[in-house]
Amino acid sequence: MILTDREIRHSIETGAIEIVPRPPEEAFAPTSVDLTLYKRVKVFRPPAEDEPAPIDPAAPGYVFAETIDAISIGVEIGPEGFVIQPQQLVLAWTAEAVLLVPSARIVGRLEGKSALARLGLAVHVTAPTIHAGSSGQIQLEIVNHGPRPIVLRAGMRVCQLILEQTLGVPERGYGGQFRGQIG
């Protein structure tokens, strides 16, 4: 069951959901709440001559965070914005930190904004689930599938969080590698 704007506000007020900073009233839609883009993105760089080009996520000892740190650079989004080129992938984060309390029986789904999708911008590409117990800023995979460069600005509404009630309380909250992430 998807929560309405009224239920989302109530869940924030009762502490079942934490969104910090709290979104302004205009961020609430009938069945979602908009989240904004953090001031930093990670941009992938071409492989150096001494680096293996393929990434093997199934290799023993593979650690996502270490791999990403080794193949990308952090870029601050200045007042002029960050221009994402056609076919470019960047990693970004929501400016808001979100906590879904496991006992509250609420999970989230993150989707891009339709106005951005119609320009070819895909946000949070294949991992929309925000599990019960998740906490921190939400990492976004942003790809420009469109034919023209697009300006990304810190603080722009970039995605919408849809919250749903689960049938029961999970045995354990999310404890994976992305828990507590910070942009």
C-alpha cells in the first residue's frame, strides 16, 4: 500500500520516517515526496594504461566502494551547475538523509522525475528499493540518455521517494554496504 502525502507527513511527525533536512511543503506530491541533488557528484575517469579495463564485481575480494574510489573523481557542483554529457554516467546523492525505521513497516522506492526523464535523464537507474532500516543519503546512478547535455544543479529536485507499507516487520533491517552512506 502506497502512503499518501498525509501519511508521509504523519510518519515523519511520529518518527517512523526521518528525512533530514525535512522537505518543504511543495516537495510533497499526492503519493511521494521529492528529494534534491547533493552538491557533489562522482565522475568516472578513463582507465590508466596500467589498470585492467574490465571490472569484475564477482571476483574474490571485490569491494564496491574501493573500486569506485579508484576509478572516479569527486566533483563539487558549483553555481554554474554540472553538465552531464550524452551517454555519461555519474554517481550522485540526495541532499537529504533518509531513515526508514524497520519496526515502522515502511519501505521506499526511488524514482526519477518525469520532467527530467523526458529530457533523457535516468535517475537511480536499476536499484529503486530503499529497504526498511536504510539510513543516510541515497546514492543515485544518473545517466544522460538524451541527445543534449543537461545541467545538474545542487538542490534541484531530482527524484521522488515513494513510501509503502510492508505486510509485516522484517526480521532484520537493512545492513548492507550502502547503509549510512554520505555523499
